[in-house]
Amino acid sequence: MDFSVIELDDETAAFADDVHRWLDEQVTDEMIDAEWTSGDGHDVAFHRALGAQGWAFPSLPVEEGGAGLDELQCRILAMELARRHVPSTIRDITTMVMPAVRQWMVGPQRDDILRRAAAGEVAFCLGYTEPDAGSDLAAVRTRAVRDGDEWVIDGQKMFTTGAHLCDYCFLLARTDPEAPKHKGLTMFLVPLDTPGIEIQPVHTLSDERTNVTYYSGVRIPDRYRVGEVGGGWNVLGYALEVEHGSGAGSGGHGTHLRDLAERTARWARGALRDGRPVLADERARERLARVAMHADMSLLLDRRALWLGATGRPDRGEGPMSKLFGTDTLQTDASDLLDLWAPESLLRAGSDGAIAGGEPEFG
């Protein structure tokens, strides 16, 4: 691998400095504390400020509301956002939905919605999963019945993360119950301020918030349909392809894991267990070394995928490989570190005895 192609030239170094300065002003302790408390994965004011910079979706051309950044600049921004623990769940979901809206939605409202999304003024959540339709999304039962130029939606969606803060739900509904289950589906972009929608919170064990959303006689105009009637499976497949094949990850998993490893190492240098230094335990040293190694591997895989894109080489799975490795190791290693730091690692930020600012419990 030749990483020389991504060495920072003067222009890119200046951009990185601009990112650091801007985030120093915008990312406050209050914002991060609010995210740790709420688990929302989204800060509306910060998202709008990011959009005003063109940085909510920075690879988009300036005329479409982005900043026209190249891959390296986008990665610098993404990794710095990850390093500062900026809430990003809803921005990531919106990133998945926007290409499907651009590809499949018709009518003048499409460009307006995309422009406002790029500006950070609106955000999207996903209306896929239902109580009886998870891995088999073609089994959804939420109904959409046509009534003239409107659709009437009734049903329930699970895990609609961010629905209480978002403006639209990218919702899969059954429009023809007589058709084969993959053929009778249609996708909609449902405005969440429409009468008949109820949003109920679900707080997870990891203190993240998701939602159950209920739709009772919800009426939306046909212009909010995304794709052909009965073509929802194709639209869904396109959106999932965008999600799964989006190239390299943001570098966020490796960045987060490296941060956890460094915090653990600092703690371990002065920590005692049963009167003995933690680092006197060979097993503890091995665990720390493994996490640090995985963090570097995750970052290198991410950089390899970035290098392929920057040099125009084909991605033969390196991007998804990076994403899969980063996700898997973050989950397993964060759990291992939580165990290594126990019992203090179970204490939340602000609690007596909490270590490293409560980062282990939050991570």
C-alpha cells in the first residue's frame, strides 16, 4: 500500500486546521453531556450549524448544499467528529436515505427536501422493522391504502431511532395485500408532523434511545411516495446497497477504539487491583495490547479503502471489510475493556468513583 497519496498538502492541512478551530467553537461540554444523558444520537442545533457549513454531507457539490470536499477532506472531518464524540446516528441515517430519495422520488418537492436535508434543516429516520418483520422485511404489515391522491397509512414500526427529532420517516408499507409479498410493497417519505402519528420512546440497556411509532389513519399526499407503486422492494434494496456498499467507514470505529485504548492505558498506569498494579498482570497487558492493535488495524483498513478511492482503483470489498472489522472489534473490545475496568467501569459520568469521565460505561 502506498499511503503517500494521502499525505496532507498545504491546502488539506489548512482545511484540517479550519475543522479543528470550528469544532473547538461548536462542540461544547454541554452538548456532549446532553448526548450521554439522552442517548438521542442527534443534536438539532449542531446539525443545523454543520449544515450551514456545508459539512453535514460534505461530499455533495456546493450547489446541492454540500461543500464539494474530496474523499480525504471528508475523512478528516468525519474522524475529527468521531474523536470528539459528536452525536451522529441521525446524520448517518439521513446519509443512507438521501440517495434513495434522489434516485426514486419524483416531483418538485424532492429537490426542496434534499436541499433542506443538506442544509441540516431536516433529518430522516427509518421505518423498516415491525414487531413481526425484522430480518424478513418483506413480511411488513403496515398498510397504505390509496384514497384518490392520498394514501392512508395504518400500522406500527419498531426501532425508528430518532423519530422524535426527525422530520421524515422513510417508511416501507404494504399497498397490495394480494400480490406476492415482495411485489406488494411501496416506499414513502412520511412527514412526522402528520396527524395520526404517535411516537413512544424505547430506552435500551446501553442508554441509547430508539422509538416505537404508531400510524393510525395517517393521510399523506401521493407526492410523498418514493418510487413506483409496488416497487418498494427495489427502493429498499437500493437504500440498503448504499448503506452496505458505501466504501470505507468514516474511521470512527478505529478512532473510538484508539481513544478507549489510550484512556485505559492512562488509567492502568496508576490503578491497583487487590493492592497490585493493574499492569503487573500479564493478562491485563495482553488485553490492552490487543485492543491497541485492533484500533491500528481498523484505522489502516479504513485508510486502505480511502487510498483505493483516491487513486481510482476498484473497491473489491475493502470498504465493507473495513466497516465490518471496525464494528466487530469495537463491540468486542469495548466489552473487554468494560470488564477490565470493572467494577468502576459501570459507573456513569458524574458518579463518585467514575473513571475516565465515565467513558467506559458510555462507550
